[in-house]
Amino acid sequence: MSSSSRRSRSRRAGSSLPSSSRRSISEEQVSELLSKLQALLPDSQPRNGAHRGAASRVVQDTCSYIRSLQQEVDDLSETLAALLASDAVPSDQAALIRSLLM
């Protein structure tokens, strides 16, 4: 990808933000975003006054959680594929399940 297309896409992505917002994010905005992200994680208590030091931990926890969800999806997909390939599910029901997944 050329650098001009990256710059153009970068400009378009940030074009809806006010000029000052594109340059920097305030500490308060970072804290608010971290709190929102942390609230999405299971078994995670958002901390009031989160600071940049805590940001790396929240991001690490988020990445770990996403990896665990991906593994769970893979495991369930394998289980479902094995179940549909077996004789445990009637062929008409298996066809219905396959059509719903497409």
C-alpha cells in the first residue's frame, strides 16, 4: 500500500473529529474509554481514575479475553461439525442448521 493512500485513508478516518481531537486525547477521555472497555470484560471492576499505567493492563486483559472467545468459537465449531457429521442429528435438521449458519 502506498504511503499516500495510507495518509488519505487516515485523513478520512479522522475527518469527522474536530481538529483538536485528532491531535491528542485528554487524560480524562483515556480514562473514560478505559473504564468503558474494562466494563465489557467479565470479572473486571472498572477503577475510578484509571491512568495510563493501567491502560496496558486493560488492553492485555481485553486481548486475552478476545483470544479466549476465539478459542471458544473454534471449539464449538468443531463440536458442531462433528455432531452434524454424525448420525445423532437427522439429516433434515442438519440441513436446516447448515442453512442457518450460511
